[in-house]
Amino acid sequence: MSITLEHVVFDCKNAAELAAFWAGVLNSSVDAEGNEFFATVNKEADGPALMFIQVPEERAGKNRLHLDLSTTGWAEEIDRIVGLGAKRVGEFDEYGAHWVTLADPEGNVFDLAEQK
């Protein structure tokens, strides 16, 4: 027996809107059944899909889990993602890595590292 990682799930206010943001970040699209209550991105791809589920409560405090992404076109990708609606939180150069922390439109933080 083995365990497979199927989804990374985001609780959110509007599943379709947040899924559209993340689909843009990943140069992908929202899967066909997406709506304001439930949406997925990359459900048919190899590896885990992103799932978005509408919940009634507001997010409280910093998220305890975040995505770490990386790219060779670092500066251009930061500008593109900010243009999609992300907010720049901070820039770091530690542990042998250089990255920026961003927040998605609902305030969930994620990192984008520079591939060298």
C-alpha cells in the first residue's frame, strides 16, 4: 500500500476567483466544473492538483502551510504574478536561496524562489 498526495486545498471566500488567480500563476486553467463554491486547477495533470473550497469563516492569522515555487525568469514572473493580483510581502536571501514572499488575493502567502 502507498499514499498519494492528490490535492493541496485552499479554504476561501470565492473558489472560482481564487482558482483563476492560481491558474494564472501556473499558466494553466480552472478545470471545467469550477464555480464559486468549488474549483480545481490541474486535476488531470501528474502530481497534486490545487483545490479551492468556499468556507464561511474568515482566514485568521498567517497560514501555517504555504507553496514554494521557483523559476528562472524570477523578476519577470514576480511582476506578472503581482499583475494577476498578488501583493509583495518581502524579499529574502537566506539558507543559500533568494526568494520573494507574496500573498494571493485572499492573503495566503507563498514564496517564489530564483533558480540559478
